[in-house]
Amino acid sequence: MKIGFIGLGIMGKPMAKNLIKAGYELVVCDLNEAAVKELTELGAEMAESPLEVGKICNVVVTMLPNSPHVKSVVLGENGLIKSMKEGSIVIDNSSISPIAAREVAAELAIKGIRMLDAPVSGGEPGAISGQLAIMVGGSESDFNEYRDLIAANAKSVVLVGDIGSGNVAKLVNQSIVAINIAAVAEAMLLGKLAGTDPEKIFDAIKAGLAGSNVMNAKMPMMLNHDFKPGFRLSLHKKDLQNVLETAGSAGMSMPFTELAAKIVYELVETGDSDSDHSAMLKYFEKLVGKEL
């Protein structure tokens, strides 16, 4: 069975490579010709459009930047919906609005095409190592049928609920991550300004209650001012917009997330769009006039 894979960006390309390593035959499609060439050299087949992918494959994985991209690839003029057969399935690893995920799934269902929304967490390092956390929304039977395929990129795969629930879980994740990064940056700068080496503080507290995967992953980057993107600020901005829109539709205010979003928005607007989200440190450095 051939698996379609659409979206060979910073996350999608290593994820597609992991599927090849796991023994799956891939048909890949992306606007980035270099990324497509890299995958075809590993044995993947190339398709010119989502429409073509859908003609060849009954299972298609998508990994795209945001809701409009998913809608275009799945529902557009040359979209998967035009060519995929009844009973086939779209597994969307993109991080999009839960509302958009449900809308796409509803349109596919009219044609008898199934869908799982399965956003991921772990950034580029997790994608490369195949150690992502994947949160899934959809039917239990579909989840069980394709769990092994999803798990080829994961250390954790959890069915959260019905369609859209995967992206609800991802929004919760992204809110917590943003707030954590901001807290680490702000507090570590306090340590520096109070006359103590932040690296020593990190060593002292990382095994305690303040320790977290966020701190372990992002503190070394902050110490080295190495903001090469594992997850771009522009993408975190998109996710936080989706968080706050979803909160608004639920009638909830999120003051901590709003503050984190303000920091991310400002950094994106002032030139750090392509920096890793650990670059939230730069906001606080500017605020206090000192570097970590």
C-alpha cells in the first residue's frame, strides 16, 4: 500500500523520511522541489498535485502550516477530495483550528472519506528522531487501524476524542509551552541580574519541581543565544492566535496566554519570525537591557 505525504517542510520532511525507514512506500508532493528530490532519492514517488496523490493513494498524510493550507490541499480545485476513493482516509498532522478540522472532516465525510486530525509536538528534533507526541481526534476504529502508521513518528500516540479533539489538545499544549518559555526566560534573567550564573541555576533546579521538557530543550539554546528554529516563532504565533480564537468561541479569557502571545507577536513583527520560539528570551533582554 502506498501512503501519500503532502507537506515536506521543517517537520514534514523528516517525518516522511521516518515512514520510508519504517518500510512504507510514499508518494510525496510539495512546492519545494529540493525537498521532493531529497525524498525521491530515498525511494519515494513524486506527484505533481494533491489531486494526483489522491488518485494513487487511499491513505494520505498532510503536514501543512495552517488551516487555509489544509483546506486548499484537501478541499481545493486540485484537492484530495476530488480524487480520493470512498473509504480512504486523510491523516492531518498539521496544527490547525479545531473548527477548521471539523469543517474539513465534514466535507470529506460527504464523499465517504474518513479523517483523523493528529497534530504533533516535539519540534524539528522530535520529527528527526521520530519521538514526537501525537494527539489524535477521530473515531476509535480509524485510530486503531492507522495507529502503527502514526506511531512511526512518535514516542506517544493518544486518541483524545472525536474529530477536532487532537487540535484542541495541541492548542492546550502550545499555550503551556509559550507560557513556560516566557517564564524560564524571565526568571533566568532575574538570576543573572541578581549575580548568579544562569547555567548553574539551570543545573540546580532542572531536577526539581520547576524542571520541565521545555526548560531542558530551550535553556541550552537561550544560554548559547542559538535560535536556529526547531519551531519557528511565526508558527507559534499562528498557534496562539488559534488558541485565543478558540478561547473566545468558548467564552473564556486567557490572560497568561494573551501575555505570551503579545511577546511572540512583537518578536515576529520586529524580525524574529524565523527564529526558534526560545528567542522569546530576547523580549526580556530588551526589557531589562541585559543579555542572559
